[in-house]
Amino acid sequence: CARVSATSGTTGPRLFVGYTDADWAAVGAKFGRIAAHLGFGPGRLLLNVLGSGLWIGGPCFDELARVSGAGLFPAGPTNPEQVLEWCDTFGIDAVTATPCDSRLSFS
């Protein structure tokens, strides 16, 4: 096992998943294909605001930036106002995030 991730446990017990180097290489290959399909690569900058603890979301998109040759801003969870400020300040080309509740107001 070269990497471990886990589910949140929101709807039951947490599940832990182990990845071998070959498993993680397959993740990188898949995300590389996604990046190529999107035209995302060198000269682009990804703001990754997904968590990077045991949850797999953050590390997967870090890997997308790595395999595509794009730059990476690995910020982790933050608020929408901060994301907008960083996008404006740093010229972010893409953002990864989980959706927020549409009933929330960001005025």
C-alpha cells in the first residue's frame, strides 16, 4: 500500500482504501486523459480547494495538475470570497470544489 484514502463516514462507518503504486499510476493516467480532453496543461493554473486529508478528492486533482504539467495552487477548503480573490489575484484557470448549498447567500 502506497497511499490510503477514506470515506467520510457520513452515512455509515468510514471505509479505508489502500492504493498501490500501480493503482495510483492508473489514477494519474485517468486524470491525464481528462486534462488532455479539456485542453488543460502547461501554462495553466489549478486552484484545488478540495480536502487533502484521507479523502481522495484533493490528491486526485493535485495529480491532475502534476500529470498535465499545469501549475497547482493546493489551498484546501476555504470560502467562496477567498476563491474569487485568488482567481483574480493569481490568474487561476480552473477551480476544483464541492458544490455548496444553493440556499446559502454570498452577498
